[in-house]
Amino acid sequence: MNILKLLDKLSDDSFFTKQTSRLDNLSDITSFGKKAAVAAIPLGLGSFMATSAKAETTTIDPTTMKSALTDALQLALTLEYLEDEYYAKGLAKPNLIPSSDRVVFQQISKHETAHVSFLKATLTSLNVTPIAKPTFDFTVNGAFAPMDDYQQFLILAQAFEDTGVRAYKGQAGNVMSNKDVLQAALQIHSVEARHASMVRRMRSNKGWIELASGGSGSGAMPPATNAVYAGEDVTMQAGFNTATAFGAAAGSAAYDEVLTTAEATAIATLFID
Amino acid sequence: MKKPINVSNQGATLDTSRRNFLKLSGIGIAVAGLTLVGCDDDDFVYNDNKIFDLGMGDVGVLNYAYALEQLEADFYTKVVNSFYAGISTVEKEVLTDLYHHEVIHRDFFKAAITGATNNVLPTLEFQYPNVNFNDRNSVLATAKALEDTGVAAYNAAGKYITNPTYLVLAGKIVSVEARHASAIRDLINPLTAAFSGDDVVNPTTGLDVAKEPKDVIAAAGGFIKTPFTWKERGIN
């Protein structure tokens, strides 16, 4: 089927009335394998093809299926590449992470690796080529030494996880058109929040963000990370004052805020060579 | 002054209109201080003992979230009103913060839903038959279950929301619930993988649990005394 016929079908409203999916469970997507789904309609398009359930070969140009949804996934993938490499590097560095803390970072690392695979497979199923892994500089031109100093490793880990939570949240609107992708995004987003809470608490912070502060005392965050926490101090949610009951710290902590695409990209870019 | 008449559906015939009220047979009526002579129809407020339905579309999802936040708020209120024996300073701080956040979430939903519809979930009654509020293990295990359930509920409910503003609001809350869950799990099994364990995060995909409303209510329903339905989501 060529692209013109495909677009013609997509403009037919009846194709949007039934949500079909070639996979029962989006988590099966990784079983596509390395030679992904050549003979099958991609997941995203399959859900449009309500009235033709069988697989067809396609010759669609990968660049034509780019959309706000796939851009959101590429941003997520960028952040996951970053975290994945960061933790792999940290775990591989001798004498960096104390043995007492290794289990935690092994678990986090396992998840970030899984997220990279999952997002790449999802993009591929939507017939979009996943972006390549960037070259990262976690020192930010020598400003940080996270692979030499464990306290700095923890600081950046906290920054990355808190950023991830806000970045995914900021993309919810862009992915809500595809129910499977939205749900998967939510399911990754909550994992990042679990990570963030853990790393924060390992730094003697609360697991949640109070006001616009990354932390206090020995858990304080350097000014270079201010962008990660900017805007977290809001206490009005849809006209409701969240500070009334217990004060601004509690009210602001009860909600995590979004980062826009531009804000999330700016933070990630700091670490890309 | 309104005089409340509590009408029970037990044995009632189908016609429940106010006009035909006095013609109905077999209804149990409890009326306080009423004499029929000189009573105006408008003096009465009818409380029908029907079961509340969460509603359709986004209203249903908001009421669902409100129900779960009511449960969490109720639970943590009990916890902080009588902390378990031997509680540590850190644990007290965590549980107090959780109490604060869930009460805020609950009150937020009540306000938001009230602004959007008349179909506002009433205050539910809860029960904790197997929870010992004076026992650390019991309290933390229950907190863990409630937080994990909250995360799973929001993760699956997101796709039922049509208004992007509501989706973002739900998103702002679910990540906080996940932070809670992580903290509780770490209090139970410190510095292990439990904060984000394989029992909730799929080790292959890295995805957190997502549970359909039916399954959430089945799991959490034991705590909820007041029945309600969500017919649109198959909860009857």
C-alpha cells in the first residue's frame, strides 16, 4: 500500500472508531527482535486500520511519520540514553559507588537500559527511526567530576531523575492521542519518580520536592541544577490553593510540575558533547 | 426549614416521582417531627438510598481518583493520630508528609469535581479489619499497598481522560504517589532494590504496574465500606 492510499484511509473517520492493536500488551514490543517488524503494520498505524486487520508490507518513508508524539518519544529516548550511560559508567568505575549502595544503582541502571530498548522498539513500531545515542559529557566541560567523586555522582543522579519525572510529564499531552503509548509513558514516568525519591533520600533529602529547592543541608543541590527545580514551588493547582492546609512546602511537594520540551531539552543538552 | 424524608427502595414500586409519592406502597419512610397537615411539598428533601455511580467520561475518572485519595487520606489520618510504637524520627516525618499530601490531593479533587459537575462522590466510609495501627510492619505494609495501588490506578486511568488539563493534573499527582511508594518500600527494606522492585517494575521493559479500575477496586475494595459503582468501567 503506498503512502497516498494510506493517508486516504487515515482521513476516513471510521478508522478511528475502533482501537485495534497488533500486540495485546505493549510490553511485548521488545520481542520484535532486532529485525523489527518488516512484514507487519507498525503498532501506531495498526490502531488506525480498524477495518483491515491483517498485516501488510509497507514502504512508508520513516521520516513522513514524524509527529508531536514521536518527537516526544525521541526526547524521552535521549534522556534514557543519558541515564543509561551515566549509571553504566558509574557502576563500572572502580571504587566510585560504595558496596552498600550498589544494589540500588544496579536496579536503576537495569530500568534505564530497559527504557532505552522499549522506546527504541516503540519508535520503530511507529515507523520512525530512533535517534542515535549522543556523545555525553557528564563533567559538563570540567564543571563536575561525577565519576571521581561519589557525592557529585549522587548530585547528578538526583538531577537526572527529577528531570526525567518532569520531562515525561511535560510530554503527556503530546502522546495522549495513542492510548498504548500514553500508558507506557505513564508507566515509565512513575518508575523515574521511584528512582528520584530513592536517590534524594540517599542524599538525606525528602523523597519529594518542597518549594523550588533541590534539597537542603548535606542534600543541597548546586546552583547549576536550578533549572531542574525552577517552578516546583507553585501552590495553585487549577484554582485550588494547595498551601492552605499545611503550608507551602507540603502544598508544593504534593504535586510535581512539568518541564516543557524546550526546558527538558536545555537540561539534557548541557550534558551532550 | 427542610424536613428530610429518607426513602428506602425496599419493596417500592417503580414510580418514585414526587407527585405520586403518597400513592407508593411498601416504602419504608422515616420522618422526623412531621405532621401531614399544613406541610408543603417544598419542605421535603429526598435522600434516595441509591448507590452512587462515579459517572461518565472525565468526571468518572476524577471521582475514581477522589475515591482513592479519600482512602489514603483516611488511612494516614489514622496513622498520624496514633503513631505506632517505636516509630523513628524519619518514619514520623515520612508518614506525616504522606498524610499532608494525601489530604491535599483529596481536598483538591473534591474542589475540582465540585466545580465541574453535580455528580460529586460523597465522603466514603472506610474499614481496616486486618490493620494494626500500633504495629510498624502492619502500617508500613498497608501504606506500601495503598501507594503502589495508587500508582497502578493512575497509570491505567490516564488513557480514559480526554481533557489534557486533567491528564496533566493526574500526572502531577501520580509521580508523587510513586515517590511515596518508593520511600515506604525503602523504609521496609532499606538500601535494597525494593524501592523499585521487580514485583512492581517489570525487569524487561522497565514499566511500572498499571491496573485497570476493576482490578484496583477489587484489590482496594476491602477497605471501602461505602459501595459505589462505575458502570462505564464495568464496576457494578
